Amino acid sequence: MSPTTSETAQGGRRLVIVESPAKAKTIKGYLGPGYVVEASVGHIRDLPNGAAEVPDKYTGEVRRLGVDVDHDFQPVYVVNSDKKSQVKKLKELLADSDELFLATDEDREGEAIAWHLQEVLKPKVPVRRMVFHEITKDAIRAAVANPRELNQRLVDAQETRRILDRLYGYEVSPVLWKKVMRGLSAGRVQSVATRLVVERERERIAFRSAEYWDLTGTFSHPSPAALKGDVGDPGTFGARLTAVDGLRVAQGRDFTSLGQLKDGVNVLHLDEAGARSLAAALADTAFTVRSVESKPYRRSPYAPFRTTTLQQEASRKLGFGAKATMQVAQKLYENGYITYMRTDSTILSDTAVAAARAQVTQLYGADYLPDKPRTYAGKVKNAQEAHEAIRPSGDRFRTPAETGLTGDQFRLYELIWKRTVASQMKDAIGNSVTVKIGGQASDGRDAEFSASGKTITFHGFMKAYVEGADDPNAELDDRERRLPQVAEGDRLTAEEITADGHATKPPARYTEASLVKELEEREIGRPSTYATILGTILDRGYVFKKGTALVPSFLSFAVVNLLEKHFGRLVDYDFTAKMEDDLDRIARGEAEAVPWLKRFYFGEGAQGGAAEAGNGDGDHLGGLKELVTDLGAIDAREISSFPVGDGIVLRVGRYGPYVERPAEVEGGTGRRADVPDDLPPDELTVAYAEELLAKPSGEFELGPDPETGRMIVAKDGRYGPYVTEVLPEDTPKSGKNAIKPRTASLLKSMSLDTVTLEDALKLMSLPRVVGVDPEGVEITAQNGRYGPYLKKGTDSRSLETEEQIFTITLEEALAIYAQPKQRGRAAAKPPLKELGTDPVSERPVVVKDGRFGPYVTDGETNATLRRDDDVETITPERGYELLAEKRAKGPAKKTAKKAAAKKTAAKKTAAKKTAAKKTAAKKTAAKKTTAKKTAAKTTAKKATAARKPSANAE
């Protein structure tokens, strides 16, 4: 590190650098006047985003990749263009400081940011690495008093991941551009996550439902307790048929995904007729209790939160997406309410355990406090144990009411606080009971029913917290099912026997919570990056949301199809997990980065073709370079084509998905129809494809324009139906003499089926001149993106209906312009849909139609519906989630005033320069000489500086 031998003088000035302004503000309040706390605002240096950012001395592959693969994979680092002013500020502050404290987060990413700061700032004063996992007064002062050295092993580990992800993304993504669509991206973890979602949808497409029936009986037992009115002893209870003549009745688990009974399963498969027949035969049967089996029930508390379990529970209980959860958690951490939120650990410090146990006694009593503190072993492989679990900060936990928090921050803090306190409480105990009931039907068959119950005699930790479930139909841990007190041999009366039909269901789609859980269980990627990964696959259009479910787009099917067929190892689950192991071995110093990167990029021994590099049976690392070089075998049409049935094929084109039916005769013309972008792939059946193909498509000739003779046609485009004219073949289509055909979108009241030539000519005549105002300014009526409007010079006024475009008179237009222009909002439109009460703001949430499309609002926060959301189908939960994400982002930043200020400053500077030209000339000459010397020194420093990475893009 930089000089550490000399001690900082007493009373000297210390510069503390953190990542965010919010974190800086909180920490500043805990340090004395001798400290200056400033933010780097994230990473200040990274691999270049494009060739334009690469210094001129680099050429060829280095310029394209930002990594010199031929010289030990040396990265090329550049200061981010939007961080140059901040770096300048940090250097100025450092110049006036006697000591530098690098106080970034204590993980790989934070360590790398600290390293980059040191490399760029080049301090000549002592440098300390200041680390803490909570922002409290005691923690910050302890961190200042006990600094450490930079952990170079963590820096190298982050750099290796950054280089790997750069090579993966920059080499594989162009293949997607060439073979699928421009603008796509591939990533080491994002592509595997997308494959998981696509595979689940494939399972749903292949799924065939099976029907099965059983019986439900309602039995009564006139026990003494029930007769006395004891609510804890119900007089009746339900039981389900489990066996007939000793043969188990088939349930959903006995069927395959194709709707067939599994091989080797010996069960009775009841159909509707058989079930109803048996129910009738049991109508007058006398039933008895054949057995009563009671077992003790015990449930231990859940471990404190780590990153992934927090994301899962926030999704289940609060409706937050992973990204929104981390944004809210970041604010809680930076403002000193919780400990660091990116952690794989479930460990609590002794201080935290003491605080939790104190609150258990205070809030629930000594009966709920175990004799010894509870400890939780980490379950995450290669966990970064530098941090604690996520918990309330401090040596005394603030209750949610004491924090003064509101909205999403309050709800997430409350969740963390409850989970932490509950983790130090006693087990919940009780009893579980299984009762078997039998009777003989009138036709001689023996029927056996079963009922199970659970009673909790001591709720223990459940008084504070009960974990949610991904399955909305799942029973939570604190749910009790009480059965009457019965004994073997007791007679029961069947109040009702009903036949129930069931059908097996396709596997549930992933939600954000369940996908995070799946990635973690498969040991793919690092938990701290999951929120970013989910955000990427949603933003890229690979996945969209239907309610809380993650639905793959047809585009993702094409991408995954290509990767599986031609880059199979790169999206193999075990291979990706093995890479994660290798990266962690490098982080622990058990393996070297450069040899590993060489094997990954060039292949074992840098020999062998693409097939060997991707699918060799030897070392799990293949040659990425060979794979992306040999693209001749990739058939772009094949990888983007998927059979629907009956000769219909779904294709993913450059402009979106469409279905196609080949021509019936050779040389004939087939039919095509666009597929809605938001259609879940498992809903594209043959019947629906036939429906799409039957809709009007292609060109519909409406007739020739009487004035020009050109044919007017109606078309259905990607952005809706429109009319246009067909220009002669010799019409120039490019260059300065190019002629564009007149085109106009259909009005909302029109359709391809009903539009006429007269309608088309009227639409293409727009804008319509309404007249001229008294000052000679022309007024026109037009149809725009946001609906019909009038225009007079630069003054636009909205019209109420589309018909007014063709009917409004000059007098009516002048009357509209005579009214003051509405600067605020127009009269509020009625809501399109009501969703219910938001759990955060406790205000009614509705869907409204705004200028930029439909949006949800609770009167305080507005959130635009995403591309894949639909007004008709949007659920209340989805509406609450959109509002939560918008709140987490905070208000939009305003930059207009700053721009104006810069212009004003520029004018003042220009005036000053004009006032003193001679003096300025002398100074400029002197400055130029100095600048040349400085530039020479800077260039020399850049050439010798070691290079390290920053952003972790998986």
C-alpha cells in the first residue's frame, strides 16, 4: 500500500472515502471535525465500454475486448467519463489531507473499489483500509481505530470474475447479434438463469393433464367435549379417501407430466363414474376409527436473513422484486438501520445475540427465551463470512415503531427485525395426529379415509415470525388443524360423502423468489449478484412478468436454443457451478488466475477445434475463442424456428415472433401472422395459431387514389394497422431525390376489416387545414402519438375525439384557442381499473390512462405499466410491486438548472477573458508549457500503473 510507516500528525486532516453520498452523510455525523467524508459514487474506474474509450496505444483485439488476452489477460482500465469530475474533487481533497481512509464495503466489490481509488489517486500520505458491517457510532469509531491493509486476494478474485465476464459477454453476444437479433447480450449467469426459465416453460408446453377422482367425507363424533361446546374439540371433521380394498387411491403425484400413471405404481385410478358409484354405495355405511397415531410436533426458528433469503421473503410477504428489495435494504444500511445487506452468512455477533435475547425477554417474557443462545451454521458453499447475517444495527435493536421509518423502509426493517428476534426464541411445540377411518360399502368394497391434524401447545418463536411459502396454496407453519378427541374403535357418522374431481397441474413458473432459491441451490453465481441478474433478464426482454410469475419470451427460446446447441458447456448448470468453485479457489489462493483464464479462453493446450473445445471429455474448461470463431454450422433460421403443430411453425424474426404456415403447393405463397409479444409460450396452441393466421394480414387493396392513380393499401404493422400508397417501381427510395409514400395510422375506431378507400384518403390528407386566425397564422387539425389535437404555430391544444379532426370548424378552433392553455392537468379521467388498498401507503390503488400510457397510482406514487403488463389482467399484487419498485428508486433527478448554470458561467468566463486578453495570453502560454509537462508525467504513470477491475457483471 501507500506509505504507512509515518504516523499522521495529531490534529491532522483525514479524508474518508465511501461509495455513496448517503453513506457519507451518515458516517460524517459519527466522526469528529478532523475528518472529511466524501463519496466516490460507486466505481470510478472500469473496463472500457467501447473502443472509443480505449487509449490510442491499444489496437486490435485489446481495443475490442478491453483485455489483452495475449499478455496474461491484462485488463485495460479507464476512468469512467461520468466520474472524472468526482475524481478531480477527490484528488483536491486528498491534496489537503494528512491521511486517507478507504471505507468501501467489506466484500470483493468494495475491496476492488478501494484498490482502484488508491491506483487512481496515487496518495502520498498514509492509507488505511477501514472496514465495518454496520453504520453506528461505535462501529465507525472502532473501524477508524482498527484499520487493516488492502486484501489483494479479494481484489484479484474480483478482477478475475470481471475479466471472465467481459470475455464471455463480448465474445458470445456478437454471435447472438449475427444469428438472432441485434442488441442482445449473453452472460455467464444471466444466460443460465434464462435457460432455467425457458426449460420450465418447455415442461409446461409438453405437459398433459391427467384427471383423477377421490372422495371427501364429513364425519361427526359426539365426544363429551364437543357436546359441552368446547371450541377446541370440533364435532365434525373432514377426511379424504385413501384406499379401497387395501389398494391406495391414485393422487396427483402418481402421474407423469404426460398424464400417464408412473411405471410400477400399484394404485386404484378412480374416474368420475367410479367415484360417484362408490360415494353412493357408502351413503349408509357405519364407520369406525381404525387407528389414531399421535406424534410430538417441534419446529425450530428460521436462521437470520442472508441476502437470498431476504429477497425470497420480501417477495413472498411484501411483494417486492429482488431489485426493489436490495434498493430499500441499501437505504436502510446507509442510514444506519441494518447491517450490511450483501452477505452469505447467518451468523450473529455476540452483541447482536445479546440484543435479540434482551428483546425476547422484554417483549415476550422469559418463557420464550431458550437457556442458551442459538447459533446457525452457514449453509452457503464458499460463503464470504466477513459479514454477519442481516439484522438491525447496534447493540440494542430499535423496534419498528422506534425507528420513525415509513413505507417500504418500515416494512422491510420490520421483516428483518422480526426474523432476527425470532431466531433467538424457543421452539414451537405441539402434537400432530393422523386418524384412519374405515367402513364397508353396500357393494362389499372396503373404504378407508384419513385425516390429519396439528395442534400447537406452545407457539415459541411463532409469536414473532412465521416464514412465507412460494406456493400460495401451501400451509404455513403456524396453521393449526384440530381434530375431535377420538379413540380406536369409536363409531363415526358420515354426514356427507362427496366425489371430487382433480386434474394434475403443470409445474409452476418461477417467481423471482423461487428463481433466486433455484440458482442458490444449484450454486450458480454469487447471491450478491442475483438481483442484478434478474433485472438484466427482465430489462433485455428475455423474461417478462405475468403477475409474479416469470414468463420467458419467444426471443429467449431462440437465444437458449442457440446457446444449448452450439455453446452447450457455457449454459450447462454443472459447468457453471464448477466455474464458480474455480473462482472461489482462486480467491482463496488455491489456484492461479492466469492459467485458468488461458484454459477457459484458448482451451486445454490451446489446441483442438470448436467441437473439442466445447464438448471435450477432459478438463471442464474449453476454448471459448474456438467456439465463437467457427460459426458456419449455426443455421440462424433453424435455431429461431419452433414447430407448433399441423405444419405451423413459430419463428423469431428481427422484428419479433410470428407464426407461419408453408404454402400448400410448391412455389405458392404461405401465410404469416404476428404473435403478441406478451403471449406466454405455453399458450401458443395450434388452435390459437390458426386463429392468428385467419385474421386479416398482409396488404389489402382499397382502390386507386382518384387524383394520383396510385393504389392505396391497408396493412397491419408492428405498431398497429395503417394505410399507405404504393409508389411506382422506378420511384427513387434513397438519396436527396427520394420520395416517401404517404402513410397514416388508422384511428382507434377503425379496423382493417372495415376501413374504406374514403377513410384512407381522409387519413392521408392529414394534417387538415382548419383555417387562418385573425393574425394570419394557420390552424391545423392532426392525429398524434397522444391523440387528436390542434396546432397553431408552436401552440397545440388537445381535441376530445378523433372525429373532430375532420369536423371541427374555424370558429370552434378559435374558441378553443380563446381559452387559457391548461398548464396543469386536464380534468381527471375515470380509473381504468381498481386494484385495492396498497399495503404500504394504505391508499386505494387504481390503474389510470396517462399521456404515456396506462399506469398504477395510489395518489402519491405513479408507476407506468411495463410492456408485458395488461390493464385487463394486472393483479393487485403486481400493482403493489410496481409502486414498491418506483418508491425504491426515489424521485427523478433534475438536471435542467445545472445546465443553465453552466451556460451562465460560460458567459461570465467569456467576459472575463475579453477584459484581459494580454494577461490571459501570457498566462495561457505558461499554462500550456506546464500542461505539456504534466501530460508527459501522467502518460508515464498510466503506462506503468497496474490494472484492476470494477463492476461485477455476470
